[in-house]
Amino acid sequence: MFSTGAYIDSLTLNGRIQDALLGNLKDPAVALLYELTDTYTDSLPLLEKPNYVAVVRDSTAQFAFTNLKAGTYRLFAIQESQTNYVFQPRQDKFGFYSGTITLPTDSTYTLSLFKELPEFKWKTPKHEAKQRITLAYQGQLPKPFNVNALTKSLNGKITKDLEKDSLYYWFKPPLDLETQDSLTLIANTPLISDTLHVRLRNLYNDSLVVTSLHKGVLSPSDTLRFTGSTPIERIDISKIALLEKDSIPTQFNISQDSFLNTFTLNFTPKETTRYTLSFLPDCVTDFFNQTNKDTLQFKYRTQAVSDYGSLQINLNNVATFPAIVQLVNTRFEVIKSQTLTENTPVLFSYINPATYQIRVIYDTNANSKWDTGNYLKNLQPESVVYAKEPITIRSNWAEVIQFNLE
């Protein structure tokens, strides 16, 4: 610990730093202490260095301030890309104790690091195909929203990119660039109405390509999900053939998500079986009335149920509901997830043998996902509790554990 001021005293302050979502720290972090004087404002951590800095000591992520003077303080934690002890929201993870701390004290404090989402804002729209405009944005997209062109003759449609923070505005008929070289879109959200201007270019049309989103072996709990390179309007179920072992027809049904531009083929896979899925010509029709001209064929296989393990989780001392129970791998990718509104056992089936961690997210705003914090809004991230030890799932084995949340 070191002081950035000129005076040395004898009081101490102790605590630890954790990652709000990931639990244990993966990178170095420091604790920051600001003396609460008449000139202190909430924006000070974004503008000036603290009075004191304490580096976490070891893998326990504990910190200790020493040689402090009596007084009232604000306590923060930071994980920086560039070390300057000043909070830069676009780059740094940050954590804060919501109240003030008066020294001397025997209390210890735990700070949770989180990455803030920037305020919602549209980025510069781009004309990227003859009848497609990309609308990238930062922050969380407000709902409900709508996007419409000022050119009344256009029929528009919005879809969302599956990975990026981007929407696509598709329109028809195509515009004549000799008479119109720009397009104005009005984007309305509950917060604001924005006018977006797009410079048009001479570009080629998108063609329809249907892609399977499923990779690897098909488990008994999986569904087959597909997306299109253009907005999918209709699917002719009579032109779909799902065959078991290349000859036995299999029953299925189709569900569609127009906003995400995906459709799902739902059926019950059998173990150790090979499947062939065919979309015959003109099965899929897009927004521009394009269809697949050739037969599209996809092959899948399942493995024995005994190749998987299962896990039952019994929760104790759950503070509030709803709570999201998740199984994550060593890269913190969510493998299984279930939201509880009351305390019932959680059963995860068909798990590939590996080592996992179990965590519970207290879903305070009941939106079925973890939400980060915001310092200037005094908003802490939603609480996440990890089981104390990882769990190893084995083939053909049913594991039952008690998860005590403290």
C-alpha cells in the first residue's frame, strides 16, 4: 500500500476484491481510497488519483491499507488496461462500496469488479448491400423500438445480428441511385427519437444462404437451429425431409424467430443414430422472394446416453427469487441454465464429461440474465454465488450435490 499524499498515520482498512461475474480474479487489481472532503464529488474517481492505493496481496485477492488517518472515506476497486488509478469506464473494470467508511473500523469490505455498459447510442449507419443497412449501436438496446424510413414507398424489415451489437434494416424495392443517393431513417426508442442519415452506394444484392447453427454431436436435449443471410419469411414444411439412418422419416415441427432471423427444427433424437436433414428446392423463402434453388442437406449424429452424465443441484439458503442456476465450463461458457422462481431441485441432463463450476445469479430485475453495475447511478451488479469447489462430471453417472449459498 502507498499514499499519494504527504502525510502518514497509523490506522488500517482491510478487504478483498472479486470479479462480479467470474468470481475469482483473473488479472491484477487494486483498491482505491478517497478521503471524503468538502471538495469530493462522485465524479472524482473518473478525474483524479486517489489518496491511497492498495495492491491485492496474493491469490486470496485481499488488500490492506495501512498508515491511514482518522476520517471518512469512499472505497473503490479497479482493474485497468493502463495503470493510472483513474476510472475509465470504456476500458476498466470497476467496483465500489456504496456507502462511506469512517475510520477507525474493524469491518472488512468485499468489492465486486464489473465492466459498465455504455449508455445506448446509435453508431454511424452503413449501407453494406444493395438492400441492407447496418445499424450498429453501443450499450443495451432499449425496448420497444422501431426503425422506419422517411421514404414512404419502402417496405422495411429489422433483424438483429446473432453475435454483434448491430441491427439490419432491409428494404424493398431497391432505390434508384440516380434519383436518390441517401436514405433517412427514424429510430424510435422509449428514451429518444434519432434521425439517421445513410449515404447510399452502388452495391450488389445479398443472396439467400441457409446455415446450421448446431456444431458437433447432437445430444438428446438439442434442437436444430438455422439462420439465413437474408430475412427468412416462409418455410414450406412439406419440402423438409428428416431421415433416420437415411431411410426412416422422423416427425418434427418448426418454430421461427423473425427478429433474430432464425428458425428451429424440433424433434426427439434417438441415441447412437445418424440423421440426414434435407431442405428441398424452394423450401425457404426470404424477404426478397428469393428461395433456395438447390437441395440443402445437413448430417447429424447422436451418441449413447451412457456417454453423458447428469447433475441434480439442491439449493440451500437461497436469499431471493428469481435465481438463475448455471453450469459453466473452465472458460466460463454457460453449458446449462435454469431460472427458478421457487426453491426446487435443478436437474441438468446430458452433460459431456468434464470439469465445471456451478453458480447462482440473483436475478433482481427478473430479466433472466446477469446485469452489470453502473457507478454514477450507484447501481451494483447482480450478485453471483459460486459453489466452493468445481465439479467433475463422469460418463454414465448421476451426481447429486447440496449447494449452500451463504
